[in-house]
Amino acid sequence: MKTKSLISPLLLLCLPIAYLISHGFLSHQKGNFWWTVNQDPDYAYLLNSLIVANFEAPGHVDHPGTPMQILGTIVLRVGYFFSSVWATSPTNLTDSVLTNPESYLYWINDTLVVLAALSLLVVGLGSLLLSNHLGLSLLLQTTPFITVRTLAVNEASRVAPEPLLFCISQLLVLLLVAYWYDKTADRSRWFALGIGVIFGLGMATKITFVPMVFFFLLVAGWRGKLLAIVAAIATFLLATFPIIPYYSGVLDWIVTLTTHTGLYGTGERGFVETDSFASHLNNIFVRNQNFIGVFLLFNLLCFLAVAYFWSNRRSFVSPAIANHRNRTLCFLSVVVGLVVWGQILITAVENSSARYLVPSVGLAGFLIFLSLHLLDFLILRRTIFRDRSILITSTIALVLCSAIGINQVDQAFTSIARRSTVYERELAQLDTILTTNSDYQTCGKVMAKRFSSVESALYFGDIWTNARGLKGGAVFAERLNQLYPNTVFYNEPRDDQESYSSYTETVSLERLTTPQRNCVLLLIAPFTGRREKFKPSVKFDVVFEGRTQALYHLKPFS
């Protein structure tokens, strides 16, 4: 597949275009962002991006996630400019976003999809320029397709840091490909700067990027490593400049995560909860089978290569051992293995969610790339196929990856469509009940703060504008109360104490009805299974109870 023709760059457009089409469709097929399953963290990032767009520091800094908020700010500003030019819109950006949040979320999501497609194109073209090998370049672009069940179903369709992390990981892949083909890369300033800038940007986007720190080992010499570290720190500071006043909060959050067990550091002091660690590790392996399968195959080949080098460590007269390219392959493979194992183990300590694997999942294509070279070094170079081994194996791998990718995308479509159908059907049933039953027309209405509605989604997002009390109160509460008057939320009980509130203040349930009517309708997720503990203390009847949505008739005066 070596070629210098113009056809090769054109062929490298195919997978990015396929990504645009498939992931764009997946993103829109998943339904509204205000559906309960889609609210977190999308609305939190939307409203914190709005804070940054108003030239203030965001209130959500845990990840820290600032580059995602800055990207959201740019999209909000551009979107508002064009919407105000071509259509009637509110007189200010804040009202435009708060009254039309879904449009802005789709614009941000579409921007992320386009950026991911562009990153795939850059990886493909960059690899082709360095290797002049079309097959290997195409393989590097297969990552989001062979891992679509990890990336797309839950992450590529979100307004969250993970899609941006995927883009950053593709830039890292291109840098690693350059390291492989350029014998002097490890000693060059551009490589040290590249590693530092990518690491700093990744850490600013989400601290799950931390296992990539092992790539600093690829930089030769202490001066080079120091340059990479300085570049990483400078990039992190630049990428998080809006939250510089809140650095102490970020540090407190990281310390809590690392020194406490349980979800988000809510457990006892300690580093690892052994019972949950084993369960999380099992879930990671079961739920991400394609990525784990590729990684385990890579591990086997890497182990054999290291064993070969170790057994011949004193025989540097051997051409295979003395060959600089072979030693580079072995060292690079070990470092990549450390990165991915670090990602898996750190994720298992916290939980088993696929989103924490994204930085390493973005390396899936590169794992295949290295595996083919390891296979060539260990076996094929000693056969009659030695002159065409990479050509043959890359062709076979590309066919397999294409088949797996098609199957994975089809499964993703089916999974998302099934979930969306349930939401659409049950929300339609609720709407029918509320609009056709005259007995409910005069009842008070209460929504859970995570109910599938725009009002609830905005309430949830506004809570995260004051994460950890950094802002002294929810930033948009007053304006939301004006834009969505008479909206009341049910705050699920904590320590057996439930509460009801508007966007700005606590509300008495009795004030929503009269002793004669004694009727308040609660729209919420069903009180079934683990959610039984969230039932209100007042008496209630079940009006409708589906899989994702429910309607209960509360009787506060009973």
C-alpha cells in the first residue's frame, strides 16, 4: 500500500467523513439533552461555559475541564452572534442560552464531532507523510470505530471533556508516530515541547489524562525532560487561566480523590477499596471488550519482545538486538503499556465507567500499529514474507477493523435507538395523561431536579455553577426564576430530609394546593429498585410508572 499518488490523501478522507456521518447521527439520535440520561454533565458545562462567556470564572472546576468550557464559550458567542443576525432573539446572550439551551448544546456537540473528525484526518495525513504507508495510516484512523461502544454510545454524543480528550489523544498519537519514524525525535526540542503541551492541555481538560505522564520517559536527557515539564506547566496555566482564583479548590478535590475510597472520594480514608476494585476491574474488561482485546494482544507481543531482548541482553552483536529501530520499538511498547495499564488501574480504583478510559482508548489504533511492528520483529521478518510483512498484516488488520467497526456502529445505533424509543414513548404517555385528564388541571406540579424537562435540566446545571460553594450561590437562579416562574422541584431526601424549592428558595408543599383539592403531581424517575429510598414522606398514589418516567399524586394534607 505504499504510494505517493494523490489517491492516498483522498482515501484518508473516508474515515473522517464516515465519523462525521455516523457520530453526528448518533449524537442527534440519542434524543434531547434535557432527558434525564443526557443532562449530566452537559447542562453543567453549558451553564459554566455561559459564565466564562460573561467574562467570569466558572463555578465547576473539579476536572478541571476549563478547555471544554472555553470551547463552549466560543460556540456560545458565535452561535448567539449569528442567531441575533438572522433571527429574532433575546437582547443578551444569557437569556438566549437560558431560553434556548438545546440549540446551543447541539452546536457545541456538533463542534466536538467536527474537531474529532479533523483530528483523525490530521493523524492520517501526518502518518502518511512520515511513513508513506497508506495501510498503517488508515489503521490509525480506525480507533473511534473499533471502540465505538466505549466512545460513542456514552461519550461522543455528550457535551463533556471526553470528546475533547479524544481529539488531544489523536495529537499524541501523531507525536508517537513521529517518534517511531524519526531516529532523533527523542533528543529534539519539538518533541519535548509537543509532549509537554499535549500533557498540559490534557490535564487541564480532565485529570484522567494523568497516566500519559509516562510518555515523558520518551524524552531523552534531563534537559529535554525539564523542557517538557515546563511546557506542560505553562500550557496548563494558560488553558486554565479563568479558574486561577480557584486552584486551591481543584487541589482539594484531587487530594480528596486520591486519599479517600468510594465514588468521588466519598468513602473512608485510604487509596483502594479492595472489594469494589476487583468488581470495577471486571466490569472494565467486560464492557470494553474490543479495546481490552486489542490491548491484551499488544501485551502478549510486547512481553515476547521484552523477553527476547532480556534473554539476549548480553549479545549486542546480534543484529536484532543491536538494531536501534528494534530497541526503540521495544521501549516505546513498554511505555505505551505502562500508560494503558495505569489508566485501567486508576479507573478501577474510582469506578468502572468507560469515560475514564478515554485518553487511553484514543490510542487503540496506535496499539494495533505497534502490534503489527512487534509481530514483524518477532516472527514475520524471519519468513518468506519479510519484505512485505507490514503490507500483508496491515491489510488484514484493516479488513478486520472495518468489519468490527461496522458491527460496532450498528450495535451503537440499535442501543441508542432502543433507549430513545423508551424515553419518547413514556414522555408522550405522561403528556397525554396531563393534558387529557381534567382532574389534574388544577393540581400543583412538582418536578424532580433530574426529571426529563428543560426546567429540571437548567436547575441541575445551575447547581453546578456553584460547585463546592465557590460562587456563593447558583449563578443563574434569579434569572431562571423569572424566565420559568412557578416552577417547583422535589429535592430527593438526604439524611431522611426531603425538600421542595424553586430556583431560588425553599417552598412549602402545602402552598401548592388546598386541603379541599389535596393534589400535587410529582414528575420524577420511578421509585423502584434502589430508588425506593427517595420516596417522599407524604402519602401518594401511583398515576403512571414506566421504566424511566413516573407520575405520582401527592396528598400533603392526608
